[in-house]
Amino acid sequence: MFFKERKTSDGANRAVPLLPLRNLVLFPYQVVPLIVGRKKSISALQKSAETNKVMFLVAQHDANNKEPVPEAMFQVGTLCNILQMLRLPDGTVKVLVEGKQRAKVLHYQKTNPYFQVEVSEIVPQEQEPPETEALVRTVKSAFERYQKLHSGMTPETVLTVTSIDEASRLSDILASRLNLNLDDQQSLLEEPEPPARLERILKYLQSEIEILQVERKIKSRVKKQMERTQKEYYLNERMNAIQKELGEKDEFRSELQELEKRIKKKDMSEEATDRANRELRKLKMMSPMSAEATVVRNYLDWILALPWNELSTEQLELDLASRILDEDHYGLRKVKNRILEYLAVASLVEKMKGPILCLVGPPGVGKTSLGQSIARATGRRFVRQALGGVRDEAEIRGHRRTYIGALPGKILQCLKKAGTSNPVFLLDEVDKMSMDFRGDPSSALLEVLDPEQNHTFNDHYLDLDYDLSRVMFICTANTVEGVPPALLDRLEIIHLPGYTEREKLAITRRYLLPKQLEANGLKPENLTMTRQAVSTIIRNYTKEAGVRGLEREIAAICRKVARKVVRDSRDFHVRVTSTTVKKMLGVPRYLVGTAEERDEVGVVKGLAVTPWGGEMLSIEVAVVPGKGKLILTGLLGDWLKESATAAFSYIRSRAQQLGLEQDFHEKNDFHIHYPGNSIKTDGPSAGIAMATALVSALTGIPVRRDISMTGEISLRGRVLPIGGLKEKTLAAHRGEIATVLIPEQNKKDIQEIPPQIRDALQIKPVFHMDQVLQMALILDDAQALLHTHVPKKEDEHTDHEPPRTMSPSSQENTVPM
């Protein structure tokens, strides 16, 4: 191919940085934005920007080649000017370039750190004006026909092309605008003569015009076919209308008449009746086969299926309700009294708002089954909705009718299932709800559970006000921590703390054992269980506040007895004792925390509340040589660790009164350990127990083995109130503890402790830590802690001697259980 080379003003070829392009050919007069990421390319850009902002852009053969060599690039490219350059945060460079002149590579001057080449500009030969002008007009005319058929061509492009009269400029502009492949574009770039380029472009335009005309014919043919299909649908509808006029079966009309009768008969609110009639009129004007007609029919079915004013007759007789509640559940006096109070008020007023109770307690204490008993006692229907794992607000309020397959929320679905508008509605596990991008279901429950708002509850699907004020809502939760504060404010909290061992014995005798005998096909004559056997199961095979695990173990025993009955005789009888239990159920799984066998130094029995009720924990303290570090182990929470720090600070402030050296904390490390602690323990209520154990370990004075304690300690030694007193005293009673020390401010909670537990324990309120030490530590007559000086440890013992043991006379004041 013939090229005419043009020299620069000084007579030498031009040396410029080279930028390789992937999947792009740049033509003269073309302005293009580029994103440059390769290191060599960025270096070439920087070099050009520092000099005259002129670069040579050339396409590479293979776009996937990330590190091209000179042989991998075409020889002909375009000289361009850099208009703008911007460095991006990810290290790449955005540059705006404008093509100026074709050029050919003569040779590569260097390849690192960027490509620099010597190029010569390609100048076309002069053309005959008449022939070139005719070619320009022909190309313009072809382009106008092309743009009329091509919908993607912008008016600005058409205006730009039609205003160009120069052949070279016109050919380059069209080459950059048309949808050519890379090889065709490069071929046009390497063609130096404008008439030759215009002829090739003209051939491409004519070919594209023919293709576009064929496409238009195909589209026209498809459109006619669609019109024919619509015409057939219209004629079919006309035939259906004629058939109706001839009196043929019309199921749709019968359905409309049935809906109209149901709307007139249904006792609904005025708003619901108006909406139903309006939707029915809309349905009459629709085709029965249309999708919208199905949506309207489903909507009307839901409106008519809901119990708007259907009420079940309440049973308001208090004695009967009390008897039903006692038949189904043992204990739980707070809940039973609250239900009886509600029935008493309901018998005195015509209409009252339903209470919204929240039963909070550990698993297995009967929260869910209590809802069924309340429904039976009040004569209402019962429905239950589990909220565990619900994370979509639409589960409560429903979806709007615009969505395919939309339905009302679970609240209205359950009311439809109940068939009355005043059922007992149990919302189970409200503390297990969660939230995500679809909304917060607990926020949607705010309107449902607010007596001031729920008489106008608006479901998204119905978009009608529905009265929920007559529903008796009962919520259940394991802990109040999982319930949002705004929702908790609308609930009447009733705590179910768990059953005592005595209550579990009664529940087993009245409910669990008869239920499992029947479930396993046994008769009372086949199996009897002693009281000691049930106590063994409760203490050694279950660890819970409720009775689910207890029922499972009793069921296991019943199955073993059923096997023997089938194998031996129908009259086979088994008497289960504590020894038999161990043979049937295997090795005991749990050990009950009990009092120590003897008085120990640095060992105190603390009390805690766990998910399965109260628990008695051992707290051990060891004083070892060190630098004053306080070490806590045993799966402990941050709050409890802070409480240990407060107890240690109190002891340091009372070092002189306790007979300790002022610098005792600088010579020793203090290790507090909770042995056998299976779950993470937290809270401040072990403060006085840790302080007592520390004092005992520092002074060598043993702690009474039959005493346990609970209470938060302040830096001044005050004993502050705690929670869960009932559960903690139950744990102390199970552990054969005689005396329990509690904060003075918790005296008011003693009445909640079962009478048999109060009678079996000595519960002593304390106000200050000094009282705790005087009651918990075993003091000699000649030595009264906090009143006289306590001899230093090194005065009586060597470093390796064991702690001193108190005389038996010091234990005479212990109270037997």
C-alpha cells in the first residue's frame, strides 16, 4: 500500500509515547474517553502529559493479551491529543483523547517503562474534486436512508454527518459511528485515500439497509398475526355473549348472585359492606377469565370469611373457671387470679377491652398449655400463632393486593380459623422474632397489642379497619430481654419462675404419670412410682425449671414397662423406686449442688438464676504469691467480673479492720474460680459471696458449710438488692443449705417464696458486709473479726502449712435442716 510520509518542521519523524488499545480503533476527529490501568500505559500517559500531550494510539491484535509486545500490535494507528486526564482512587487513570492524524510506526525506540515509537504521518494524495464530491453526496444519501431504518441512531449524529462536506473527515466520522468489527475498522484506518474509504463505507451502508428492510417486513408480518389473534379473541367473546342470551349455563353469573346474597346476609361494618359492594360491581364488568377477576373474587371471599361480629358466649362463672384452671395446671396462682379478675370485671360491665397478658418464664413451665386452659375456662375459642423466627412485617399485616398471591396477615388468618372475633389468641415466643430488610414484625405488633389502637387494626391486604379489641391476647416469652421496649410497654407481664421440687412431685402424680400411662397403653395396676423415685429423676436426670424433661424420663420408664408387659403378662406390675430408676435410666446425668462436707477456707456457696431455674454454685478463692493480679475463671460475664473487682476494692479499704497488711495486695495474686459452671454466669448478685470467699482465704478463717448467700456489694460494703429470690432459695433448699443471707431490701420478696421453703430455711436479711462476715465465718471466742486484731498468717503458720481448722465447738450454732 502506498503511504506518503510527512516530516515535522525540523525535518525529522515524530517520536511519541505509544498507548495500546484493546477492542478499539481510534479514528481522526474522534473524541473518546478511556480507562487506563496497565502500568506501561499509565507511564506513557504521564510522559505525554509532561511534554506536549501528544500520543500514538494503536490497536492490539489480541484483546486478551495484557502485556503486548511490538509484534502484537498493528503498525497503523492515530496520533491524538490528550484533552483531560484524571487519576481514580483505584489506581487507574481516566483520560479523554481526540484523534488528529493517521500515522505509521517506523520503529520502537524503547519498550520500558513504556512504549516509545518513531512514527511518520500518513498524508493522502490530492483527489479530483468532482468525483469526490459526487461520492460524498451518495454516501450522505445512503446514510439518511440508513438512519430512518435504524432506531438507535441519535438526531445529533445525523445532523453532524449531513453537515460535513470534506471527504476525509466524513469517512472517518462514519467509520467511528457505524457498527463495524475490529478488523474492518483497522482496514479503514490503514486506507490512506478518502475516496477509497467512502466507497467501502457505501457498500456497508447499502448492505445494512437491505438487512434492516427485511427486519421491518418481518416485524410487520408478526404484528398482523397478533392482530389476527386479538380478533379471534374478540369473536370468541361475542360467541360467549350470544350463548348467554340463548340461556345456556352461566356459572359466573350464578357465582355473582351468590356473592351478592352473602354480602347482604353478612353482618359487617359499614366500611366493609361498602367496599364489598364496590368490588362486586367491578367484578360484574370483568371477564371471568381475566387475572384481575380472580384477584377480586379472592378478596371478596376473605372479607366474607372473616368473623366481623360473630362472638362466642363467654363463661363468666368464677367457681367453674377456677375449677377448670386447677384441673389443667398445678400452682401458677398469679395467672389464675388474673384470669378470675378479668371474668369478674367482664360480668360487671357490658363491654371491656381484652387484657394483653405476657407469660414470661423458662421452657416447660406450661405457658402455651395455659393459654388453652384459659380459653376453656372462659368459654372462648383458642388460636395459636408461633412467632419464633418471623422476620417479615407482612406476616403480621399481610401483603398489598398488587402482589401476586397476596394474602392477609397471620392475625386475620387465625381469626378466620377461629370463626369468632373474641377468641383467646396466643402469640407464642414473642422474644424470638427478628428483623431484616423486609421490615420489623415486632413494630407491626405494636398496633395489634395496644388496647387504644387495635379496635381499628388495618391489614394491608384488606385495607379495612378490623376490631381486635374483643380478642384476649396472651403472649409468651422465655425472657423479657428479647422483647423490644415499645412492645413490652403494652404488655402485662406475669412471671412464671418455674416449679419447686414439691410442685413437680404433685404435677407428676396428677398429670404426667396418668398421661404417660395412657399414652403407652398401660394401666395404673402395671406401674407405680414412689416419691423417692420421682425425686431421683428430678434431681439426677433433669435440669430444668419446667417439666418437659421430667415427662420424657417418665415416658422412657413407661416404655420399658410396656415392653415387659407385652413379653411377660398383661398383669405384670412394676414398682419403681430410686434404685430401679438408676437401672432403667442409666447413670445419673446431673449432680445437685449440695453443701460441703466440712467447713472450708475460701469456699462459699453462691446462688444464681439459670434458664432452668435456680442453681447453687461453688465459689473458690486461692491466694498465691504474685504481684496483685485478680484472676477470674469459670465462664464468667463482664458484669460479674466487675462485681469481683468491687468486692476486692472493699477488702482493700477494710484491710486494717480485717487484720490484713496494708500492702497485702502487692505480694499476692488472687484467683477466683467457679468450678463446674456449665453455662456463662453473669450479674452482680455474687458480690458478697466473692467478698466472703476472699476474706476467708486471706484470713484463713473457714466459711460455714451450711450457709449460702446472694447480694450485690458496693464499694462501701453495702449489700444491694438482687432478683430471682424465689429460684435462688429453691436451689439452696435442694442443696440442703440451712441459712440463706439475702439483701435487706429483698425482705419484701420473701412472701413469694413457697411456705414449705420458708419454713425449712433460715432466711436472714443483711444490710452491710460486716454482718455477712460475722454470720458466714466461724470465729473463735477469743477472736472477733472486725472488732479485734486478727493475727497475721505468718505469726502462726509457715508458708507451706495448710489453713487452720476450727474447733468443733465453733460449729454448734449451725441450724439443722
